[in-house]
Amino acid sequence: MSKHEELIERLRLLADAVKLSPHTEWQLWTSNSWRRFQGVLEPVTQKDGHPDLHAAPGVLEFIEATSPATVTALLDALEAQAREIEGLQAARRAYASEFAPNGEGEPDVGSIHQNIRAMKAENDGLRKDAERYRTLVEVMESAKGSADLQVNDHLCYYDTCEPGEEVSLTWFPDTPVGSYTLHGKTVSEVVDALIDHRSATHG
């Protein structure tokens, strides 16, 4: 807890300790040439003739704690927080401006986290596609014999493809003899199998 937060908490406790209605107005009365905060703080004369103050429970402690120095420190803290909030709001609008606007054409500050999550998911998909592309190119270009990627090749001879064999990849990784063949429903599925195959065989 910061110094200012400790100060605010202390003042809150002191305010709660004041045995007055929270709606009581601390208003200076001057009638009868007798200045006082009616029902809050009043000057009195003791039986021995000495002047004194009569206050509701907790009032004097609260007044003592709310010195000009204390109030100035709180105001400084509030101003600093207001500037910080203003800066955060400006940054939030700037972040939101990088995405599609809301229905009123304004930066959609309420959807920043949702948009960031969507962007991260899209980036993850793009990185995966990039890995697939690099792997496929590397395998096909480094093949010691032919490398062949076929899509729906069965349709050249049959009305339908065998389920799960719509795409096939065949390549000779080491010598012109001895090939590998992978099958799948999509190119991505086949290349993912290729990545797994390379991980398993190369460690």
C-alpha cells in the first residue's frame, strides 16, 4: 500500500469514527455573535471560566488529521492519478484505433482484449501455415529422387476419392529408391503429418 493509500485509509477510518449522520452539514453559524459548527463543533466556557471546545465524538481527531499539508498531499495524489488515467485512456484509444471501429465509427475500446486474442489466434495460424510451407518446400527441394504432391488425383480415374486419401505426398528423401508416402484429407493435414514424421525420424 502506498503512502497516499495509507493516508486515505486512515482518513476513512477517522471519518467513520465521527458519530454524526453522514448527511450532517458542517456549516459555520455566526448568529448571536457566537461562531460554531452547529451540532459538530462549538466553543464553550468551562465552569472554571476557561474556554474549551465541545465536539461530537471523533470530530476533533478528524480535524487534526485533515491539516492543509494532508489535504495538499491528497490533492497532489489525485492530480497525479488523474494524469495517469488520462494517459492510460489515450493509450487505450490508440490501441483500439489499430482495430476495426465500433458501430459509431469510434475506436472500439471495449473490445481491445477480444481483438488482441483474435489477432494472436490469427498470428498463430499464420505461423503454423508458414511452418507448413517451409517444411514442404524443404522436403520437396531436398528430395534425392522425385517429390510429388497430388490433390484429388483419384478423380482422374474414379468418381470419388478414398476418404482420407484426397491428398497424397510422395518423396524420396535419401536415394532414388526408397520413398515415403503420406495421405490425408487436406494439404494441411498431410504437411502436419510430414512435420510429425520428420520430428520422429530426425529427433
